[in-house]
Amino acid sequence: MTDFITYGIIVLVAVVVFAIAGKNKSKWGINLKRVYCPVCGTKQPIVRWPKNQQQFLWGGTTCPKCHANLDKYGNVIP
């Protein structure tokens, strides 16, 4: 019984941490909203396929129209 409570507390803390990080647009956050490319205005697909290691680890996509490298919040990554 105590293991169940311990795991429940750990999951609850993780959810709160990721929610706060997402609100602050940290790389640890989770973005569930669709983003638009700031360069060409194209709506990015819901399912994002990573093209490089940074996108794989931290989220993000490459715009299919203008090939801009975007983070998970839709900001251009140089």
C-alpha cells in the first residue's frame, strides 16, 4: 500500500513539474498545441517526426514548406 502511495506522489510531482515547465516554455515542458511556422505561416502537423538529435531529445519539427528548424513552441532555431 505504501508503494502505491509513493508512486502516486512521484507521478503527481512529475506532472506538476512538466506543467510548470510547459507554461514557462522551457525545453523540459510539454506543448500539446499545434504550432505555425513563423517564417511562412504553415500549420505544422500534429505528429512530429524528428530530423535531428535536438528535435528528438527536446521536441520540435522542420517546416515542410520552407524547411525552417522549429522548436516545440514554434520558435525558429538558428
